[in-house]
Amino acid sequence: MELTKTKEQLFLKRVRILFGRGIIVKICLVIILLFIFAAIFAPFFTTYTPTEQFLMNILAGPSKDHLLGTDQLGRDVLTRLLYGARISLFISLLASIGAATIGSILGILAGYIGGVIEQVIMRLTDAHLSIPPLVMSMVLAVLMGGDMLAISVVIAISVISTYIRVSDSLVLSIKENDYIIAVEQIGQKKWKILFKHLLPNCFPPLIVIFTMNLGVAIMIEASLSYLGLGIAPPTPSWGNMVADGYKYLIVNPLVALLPGFCIILIVVSFNIVGDGLRDALDPRLRGKL
Amino acid sequence: MIKFIIKRLILCIIVIFLVSLFAFSIMQILPGCPARLSLGTEAPQEAVDALRIQLNLDKPIATQYLLWIGNALQGDLGYSITYNRPIVLMLKERLPRTLGIGLPALLISVVVGIAFGILSAVKRGTKTDQFVTLFSTIGVGTPEFWLGIFGIYLFAIKLKILPIQGYVSPSVDFGQYIYRAVLPVLSLSITLVASIARQTRSNMLEVINQEYIRTARAYGIAERSVLLKYALKNALIPVITIIGLQVRRIIGGTIIIENVFNISGIGSMLRIAVMNRDYLIIQGTVLIISLVVVGCNFVVDILYGVFDPRIRERQGTE
């Protein structure tokens, strides 16, 4: 009882640090929540569909009917931005969860078991790291095709090495601690040590990396779609909206520039919340992550 | 030290071998027969079969790999299906353009990034620090392609002082090169400056709080000399690693920027190859890019060992 109470107190203290860390973290958290809200309830915010064309009204500026104007096919920009948020957030969440789960398991196993298994996993990770994430995802995107699930898998594979690297080095340092050596001495089973002691101690840094990686995943998805290798038109994605709007920069710059503002806003918010989480969970990680 | 270098070298060779396996397997997983893709659906079966034999596609996979890597080691990456030209020749033609954008961007981001980082750490809490922090927070989160397009909108369309796109080699006309490279290089640098500044700042702050800095201050050494002579030296060591990591980012960024500004470098070639499933170009480019990354990391590791003997000791005795 006593223990759960202190745990709860510790949790509350961390939450307080996270939210007490100035107004900026709070604003960013609100921005993220707003984007999630807008993505989920996109159909309620607009009367148009993202592919509905108003050919009499192409590349129009903001008006009462189209709050943010229309693109080269007369599609409502605000509607496309809202539906684009769905794509970006869904892909980045799915890709990050996939990469974080599999990557951390591989890294923790590598670090804990050591020996040949660690050597194999880590050398593969080194090889993986020597191919830039964008190049990796460009190549994989051809192999997998352009739907949301495929792109998520592509991005997950492209960023997985970060999680492997970090969790491996985390375990290497944690397992040197006296308490791990102590439970080993009293004959605790290996898998129990793994789940009860190593995993919980790896969590704080991994959550921070996860949060920051959400932004990275959004950037990769946008870049892929910009290059025409990600989400295929007419499905709106912030990246392909910029690519489409680029050609009409002179007539209606909003079409190309607005999706970029959304990307910056959400990625910066993820990074700042990640920073805040890092300080709340473990201030010692400052400067390391 | 020699032991350390040899150890690193062996690791590099293993990594390159693994990457070559990956690059080679691209063709195996890629849907469709490469010979058929190259000749088109109309071509007679005999011609496809002939090309299959010419490309060694009829041989066992292990033989195919050995032939490919053997040729690659001798500087032959095969023929491009779409361009029908030797890939090595195409890489040679395009590399100067890619470097013409990538190298100045790397140089600018290292110099400006480190300067920004130091400035904001030394002037912690002041307006300068706030500006740098704001700049780097936003800079890290801005996609390069959007920066490029925003730059075009602002400087080419609105202010009409820079061109929309294109590239001129510095050896042809240096003035034109500068005029046309300003926007691509800047769009590429901003993200990098931001992340280098961020890292340098936190390293510098960590070092400033170390005991030996306090001791130096306690001895009454001038603040300027404490910062430049004692703090900076130690803060810069981890920055070397960061610069090594930036090589990956700068390659990714160059691919994007080349496509935004219509520069026919290696990045735009890779994009076209990926779209046309020109597998030999994809294989060759992936191999070359990872060679560059591995090479840079090797140099960084060695430099790290030179500047920080503790690393050398630890790695050498392992």
C-alpha cells in the first residue's frame, strides 16, 4: 500500500513537472490535441469531401465558401488539410508504434543476451544506419506500394534502428547496476529480470524518443509524398499537397504553403512536448536525447 | 591507435558487405522481371530472354551477387535500363552538382551551427539565447522541401531577386553558380544549422557546469579564456559525432532539394530510378551513398579517437 502510494505520488509529481514547465509545453500539447481532434472529426468541420471539385472556382483565395481557398482542381484547401492531418497522424503513429515495439525488443534482447546475437543485431543496425532514412524509405516504397498501411510499414522500417541502438545501450548500462546483479545472484529467472527490471527502466528514455520520432515520421511521410512516392493523389497528404500547389505558387501560394505550416506546427509541438517529457521523466537525460 | 583503426576498419567492411547484400536483394524483391521492365510489354519473348542472359538473370542468385559485387569493386555498376548508359558514368556526371549543393550546405551548417550553439550557451537566458533556441526549435521541425518552396515564393516570385530554379556549375560561371545556388544551399542548411546549434548548446552547457571549469574560474582566469580554451575544446568533441550523423541527413535533404530546384544530381536521378524501377541505378546509388556515410563515420570515429584518448583506450582493450 505504502509503495503504490509513493508510486502514485511520483507519477503526479512527474505530471506536475511536465505541465508546470512553462506555458510553451502546454500550448504545444493543446496544438497536438487540436490536430488529433481535427483529424478524427474531419467530416464534422467541413461540408465538402477532400476530392470534391468546383471547377468554376479554381485556385481561388480565401472566401466565405472556402475559408482557405481552393486548389488547381477547385478542391477545398481546408478540407484537404483536415483529411491530410488524418493521413499524417495515422501513419506517423502506426509507424512509430511499430518501430518502437519491434526496435526496443530487438535492442533490449541484444543488450541483455549479448554475445553473437548482439553482434548480429548491432552490425545489421550499423548497416541500416548507413543508409539515410529517406533513401531507405524511397527504395522500400517501390517494393510496398502506396497505401497508408504500406507507407507506415516503410517508415517504421526506416526509423527502427534508432530504437535498437538506444535500447541496446540503455540495457548495457542498466544491467551493470547493483540491483540487477543482486536479483541475478538470488536466482531470478532471466525473462523475469527482463520484464520486471530492465524493461521498466528503459521506458522513460524510449517514451521521449517515441514522442520526438512522431515528428520525424511525419517529416518522412511528407517528403515521400512530396517526391510522389508516398500517398498517391487524389488522396490528400500534406506532402503531395505541397507538390501539387508548387506549380501554382504564383496564382495561389496558400495551396503550397499552408500544408507546410501544419507540418512545422505539429512537428515542433511533438519535439517540445518530447523535451518536456524528458525533463519530467528523467532530467539526467538532458543533452543526451 | 593502430589497433583502434584496424578494429574500426573491420567493422566498416562488415557494414558495407551487409549493405551490398541489401542493395542486391532489392532486385530480387522488386516485382516484375527486370528484363521485361526494360524492354516493355511489347517486346518479343526471345529478346527478353536474350537480355536476361546478358544481365546474368538466368544464373543462380549467389552467382548473380558475386558477379554484381565483383563488377562493382572494379568500378562497373552496370547499365541503366531507362537511360541505357553506364551507371558509373551517370554518377560521375551528376556527383559534382550534388556536391555543389551539399558541401557548401554542410560547411555553412557546421560553422554557423557551432557558432550559434556556443553563443547561446555562453549567453544563457539572454535575448540571443532565446532567439537561437527559437530558431533551432522551429528549424529542426521544418521540412527542406517546404523551405525551398517558401524561399522561391519569397525571393523569386515576390522580391524577384533570385531565380526560381536551375543550376550552373561553378567552373562554368562562378557568379551564376552563386546566384543560383543560394536558395538551394540555404534551404538545405537551415535544418542542419538548427540541429547542430541545439546539440552544441547542450554540450557546451554541460561542460560549463563541470568542476574543472569552476576550478579554472576560481583560479581567476579570464572568462573569455575559460570559455575558449577549456570549455570549447571539450564541448566540441561530441559535436564531431553530430556532424558525422548530419551526413545522413544532408544526403536525404539533397535528394529533396534537387527535386525542388530541378537540379539533375544524384538525388533526382535516384527519384527517377525509383519511379521507373530502374533497379541497377537504385542498387548502385544505395551502395555509393552508404559507402559515403560509412566513410564519413569512419573518419569521425578516428577523429574522436584522436581527440578523446578515453574512447581509444576503451575500444582498443575491448
